[in-house]
Amino acid sequence: MNIHFNRVVVRVVFVALSLVVFPMSFIQAKEYHVSTRGDDSAEGTFSDPFLTVSHAAQIARPGDTVTVHEGIYREWINPAQGGEDETSRIVYRAAEGERVEIKGSEIVPGKWVKTETKGVWKAVIPNSFFGDYNPYKTVLEGDWYVNPGWPRHTGEVFLNGMALCEQSSLEQVIHPVSDSTLVDPDRTLYAWYCESDEQSTTLWANFQQENPNRELVEISVRRTCFYPSNPGVDYITISGFRFSQTATQWPAPTAEQIGMIATNWNKGWIIENNIIHDSKCAGITLGKERSTGHNVWSANPVFDGSLHYIEVIFKTLRNGWNREHIGSHVVRNNTIYDCGQSGICGSMGAAFSRIIGNHIYNIASNKQLRGPELGGIKFHGAIDVLIQGNRIHHTEKGLFLDWMTQGTRITGNLFYDNVVEDLYMEVNHGPYIVDNNIFGSPFNLWDMSDGGAFVHNLFLGKIRFQPEHSRYTPYHLPHSTEVAGISIIIGGDDRFYNNVFLPSRLADGEKITGTYGLAEYAKAGYPVTAEGNVYFAPAQPFPADTLGVVQQRPDDVMKIEETADGVFIVLPGVVIPTSGSGVVRGDDLGKTILAKTGYENPDGSSVVFDTDYFGQKRSEGLVMPGPFVEWNRMGGKIKIW
């Protein structure tokens, strides 16, 4: 017998069986390492790492991991391939315990030259430095962008990490003016201006007392940090990085949406545990690609923007907008701040996604950009999306859900100190669920939608109820992107169970449109149900809230305060009566009028509102209104983050 031959046969059979039992991607999975001390001609091992993440992104295949070690990487990562499914992803991760920064900026080449004006310096940069994208020639533009009357650019200038304010003329850089409407009024004293010709770009900047040649001065030069230029790049994980300083463009819902991190119409990404800041426009985009339309309203302003968007929706449906191909992303535990337009946004590409545990703040707070796309989170087409446990504050609009919010649940979030409102629901037909949230800004809810269920929330500010008869917007088949019909917003078809309305800022709040409580819903076109809510004067009850309770508001001021130990809600003297309503279930809420769909989970099972803001169980029988099960036993100061 030829023993050697038999061993070869056994090995061939074993390998063949292995390929059946174990996917090829599992067998070939590799870990590539990247280091600032590496070389892209290296092997990519721990001892012989690559120099750039971009090089690893061209090599990585399903199942592979790219581990990036400490340092600053100034590059656009454009992955060539994604994973195959949830079990064979491509993972990009920062090495454990190491600070890894991905920047869209560069240090200005050469020296800054001091001008005759104190504090003002000048740098002349050859256009070749920018390659095919010069952010100091590229102006902000797009559908629904409000032009300030002068060409604001996608670029930005940073002094020791602080973004300077772009001005419309050199004169305003020489003589900057403090802006009292900002949290930091003197921020506008640090200003910049640019001019470009065919050969070079000139930057002027007022650095006040600082010498830019002795400090860290950076300028954003890349339109993104992590973005696949081609579709079909699914199942990618991005974990543990610090992303900053990109020259992103305005991400209109009718345009290709490119943020600092952007998914480009793909499926199954996980974006987790990152720090994301200083994007000119958007931090993360889960949005639309270009072929289905790019700023189509600007290109053809004869038709209304909503008509253009309806056309775009049907184009995306023909381009694979469905659960099988698009969305289902997870964005969790990221810190996102200092972005000019949005922390997270997406037109239709966020469908079926989960947005969990993110801290989002200082969004559009510098008031550099204007337009109706501003928000901590701004989604169009949020179908079966879970938005849970996020902390959103000091933004223009906290959470802005616009068109086609259906099957979405907004639960356990903390909102406060948002400039316009905490939650804006614009022209949706439902069903959508808003439960166990804390709304702490002067203006809590702008409801321009139908079909919402509001359960166990705490409202500390005003509510504005508004039908919308001028726009027809889609509603869908249950748990699907397929359009079932279109309609105007009649107003109503809402449910309010076991909420607490507790006005906290009467002096400031009186300047804001809207009312406290639910009295405005008496004029709704569709029926409205309310049960077991508690109204502290001057909050006004819904007339048919038979189990509702009206209470006298305590004299002490309710507020949300941040300390070094966390975020607290201060509720001195507030005692909540037990409601006559028991544990609420989705089956109790019926179905929406248009979509004919119940308040249920994406898998069709009924939602049961038996846990509170902290995840504590509610017992059957009479329940405590509001987001806290043990409200009256928790004292006058409750830690909420």
C-alpha cells in the first residue's frame, strides 16, 4: 500500500469537505496591521505593518480584520470590498487602548506670513496641493440649502483643533465682530477668508494673539474620511477611531450624501465606539447615492421640491431600496459633535437600522449653515428604525424625522437644550412609537404628522400640532419600502398614554410657538386617543382624556443640569399620581388609518411598554405615568445619564 498516496487523498478530501462546512472567507480570514511606522509594500503583519489604512482597504476581503495602531492618518479610506454577511464582515478597528485619528485635514504647507493687521496672517497654497478637490474653490450648495448671499466654502481652518469662522470678505477678518447669539460669543473673532485663481489659493486668517507658525493649524482638504466610491460594499464594521476635520458637502435628501463616514447605499454596516467631530456638514451619512438623482430641484426649480423628491423615491425603489439590499445598519455608542449640519443623516438608506446609545451635541450650534436639513439626527424614510438611548443636546433640532417614518420606535432618549425643538415629525403617516423619552428643551415636539403613539414620556416644554395640506407624501406596506399610497397630513390619528406634561421654563417658553399639553389636538382632523396622562398647569389636557389628571405645578424650577458626575433632572416637589391606565400594549392602540398597520415590532410582534427609561420593569395593574417606574421614591434629583 502507498501510505504517502493515501495521506494525500485524505488531505484532499478533508480540504474539500472543509470548503463545504467552512466558507472560504472563514478559512482565509486575515488580520492586517497598519502603523505610522509601516510601509505599504510590507506584508501587513504586526511586525511588518502597512503605512496607510487605504492600502489595507484595497486588500481586505470578507472575514478580514484591519487593526490600526496609534497615530494620525490623513487619508480618505475607500474600501474596495465589503463583507458577505453578518458572519463574514470586514472589520476596521483601532488597536485596543490606542488613540487612532483619521483626519480629513492637512497642515498648511510652508509658512504663514504676517500681514500689516495685528492678528491677521496669510498663506498662499498652490492648487496642486489639493489634487482634484479644492474645498476653497468648492462652495456649499444643494437642494434646501439656504445660501447666505455669498459663496461659503466646504473647507475649514482649524487652530489647535478649534474651527475658525468663515467670513464673506477680508474686511470682516480684519475687523471681526463677536456674536452674542452663540454659546461662545468670542468664537467669531477667530475668522478666515479665501480667494482662488487658476494657480493658487490664498487664505487669510485672524488668529488673534496666536502665531500660526508655532501652533497647530490645519485645513480640511478631503470631502470624506471613510466612504466607498462604489456600491456593493456591504457588512463593514468601523470601531474605535477618532474621525475629524472633513470638507463635506451639503447632504440634501435628493443628492448623493457623503458625510465624514458614509455608507453609499449599502447594507449592514456597524459604526460603533467612535469619536466624530468637525465635519463641515454631516458626521455620519446613511444615505442616498448619486444615480437616483443629485440636487434635482436645484437643477430644475420649475417644479416643487416635494415633487422632485417623490420622483427620487421611485427611482430608489427601482434601484433596490428594500430590506434585502439597503440599510440595516447599526450606529451605536459614538460621540458626535461640532458638525455644521447634522450628526447623523440619511435619505432612505437608514431604513431598518438601529441608532443606539450615541451622544450627539453642538450640531449646527455655530450657526454657519442654514436650511431645513439641520439636526442631531435627520432621516428621510426611517422605516422600521430603532432610535434608542441617545443623548442629544445643544443642536438646532434634536431628532428630525422627515417623510416616510413608519414602523419606527423612538425610545429611552434624552433631549435637552436644543435650540428649535427636541423632536420634529414632518409629514409622516405612521405608525411610529415615541416612548419613555425625556424632552427637556423649551420646545419639545413639532407634530406635523399622523399616526404617532406617545407613551410614558416626560414633556418639560411646549408642543405644536400642525396639519399639512399642501404636500402629498407616501405611506408604505407594513415593514416594507413598497409604496402603498400618498396623502396629505390631515392631522391626528395619534395616541397619548401615560405621559407627564410638566412645564419647566415658563419665562423662556412663552416666546415659543405652541402650547403646553394636548389641548391643540382637539382640532385634529383624524381621531385622537388620550388616556392616563398627567398635566401640570399651565399644561392643558386633551378634553377626552377620561383618566387624565390635572395637577398644580410646583413653584420650584424643574431643570436638567450637567455636572462632572453626569446629567441630572431636578424635580423638586413633584409628586406623580398613579394613573388609571395599566401596562400599555401595542395591541391596545389599534391600527393607523392610512397604512392600516399596528404598533408592532419589525417582526410583527406586539410592543409591550412594560419597562421604563432605565429598563426597570413595570408591574401589571395601575402604573406610574412618565418614564420612571419609581418616580416618587427617587427624590427630587434623578441621574438620567
